[in-house]
Amino acid sequence: MIRVSFALFALLAPLPAHAYLVKNTSMGASVHWGDRKINFTVNALGDAARDKALFDAAKLAAAPWGGTGEIQIEIARPSNKAKVGFVDNKTDNVIAWTDGEWEGNDDDLALTFLHYNAQTGEILDADIVMNDVDHAWSDALKDPVPATFDTANVLTHEMGHAIGLDHSTIAASTMYPSSAALETIKRDLADDDRQALASIYKGTATATAPEELAQANGKGGCQSTPIGAPGLALISVGLAWARVRRSNIR
């Protein structure tokens, strides 16, 4: 298994015009969606209030990315049939709470799992899991409960990963890899985020997966640990995961 970790570091040279990173496969292809219309379904736990909160936050998170004109993200209503994972080539893109079990780091706020064609970079499946075991969540603009994290804020970041973006070193950007309690700045894209999205999707043709998919496994984020990495047994499809961490800012 190939394990690649990315860590932030101080640059002695001047920063480039942009500070974003995009995901690439082990074969050098840009990770992207072939179809620019992407559908996500919220996993329903049966708790109407929690299901609605995640659904509402997902719609808020999808809007800024879709507003760029590069892609379109649709959010389906909660369904108990929506399951995290890529099994038997099932390609439901799911947004979910953990439902009581989190095997990642306790300071991880969320994890995004991507399965993609390692040769073309085309994404086959994306799942976002929110850590509601170690952290409390709220809508910080409507109900700013102290010490909670804004669900839409973190989901907007994770959707960036789900469409092919990696982290940015610009603290005001959506793709900056940490969040403070009640932070909402990630709900609105920065110029760096828009440039990152355009670098992937402007002029990107719809990819066609070949019969044989190359093997790859990339790890995005600063040494995070995935929760029961869905589809890990698949060797023909690349798997990447990324996360956003809570900030030490109080």
C-alpha cells in the first residue's frame, strides 16, 4: 500500500500567485469528475432534526461551488438507503454523520473518501463523513452554540476535496485545513479556491474509464487516519482521503 502524507511548512522563497493544491493520481492525472453534474445523498439516521440539519448544511455547502459555473452539485433528501462506501461499483455519493463510531483522530472534524480511476483521474465515488463523536455541531449563523463547529463551514471545505481540491496555505480560503469553533469563513470561496477549481475543470474533457483501472492509493491531509476506509479491498481503483482539523484557536 502506498501512503503519501502532506504537511504544511514554511517557505523561505516568495509564495507563488496561488497557494492551492489539487489532487493528482500516482500516474499524474488530475483528480476530477467527468460529469460536471454531481449528486450527493444525505444518509438518514432516523433522527429528523439531525438529518434535516445535515441536509440543510449540505445545500449551503454545495451552493458556492456550483455558483462558479464550473460544476453543479445537487443534494438529495435524506435516505436510509444511502451508505458510505464503494462496494460492487456502487457509486452513491453520500454525506453522513458517524452514527456513534469514529476511528480517525479525535481532532479531525470530517473525512472525505474518494475513489477514482488512477489512469484518467476521473472520480468514481465520493463520500463525506462528519465527526459527531468528538465534536458538537450547529448552524453558527442561526444558532451559535458556544464550542460547536458550523456544519456548513466544514462541509464546504470537504466538498472541495470531493471535487478534486487539496489544501491551501491561505488561512482565509475554504480549503485551509483547520477550523475554529463557530467559524463560518469557509462558507464563502476565496479567489484561491475559485482558481483551484478553474485549474481542474476549465477545458477538462469528459473522461472515459478504460477497461483496466490502474492501482493507486493516495493519502491526503496531514497524517490523518481514515475511518474503516470504504472499499479498501479494491485494488483496481485509487482511494484517497482528506480531512479538516479543528484549530487550536480559542
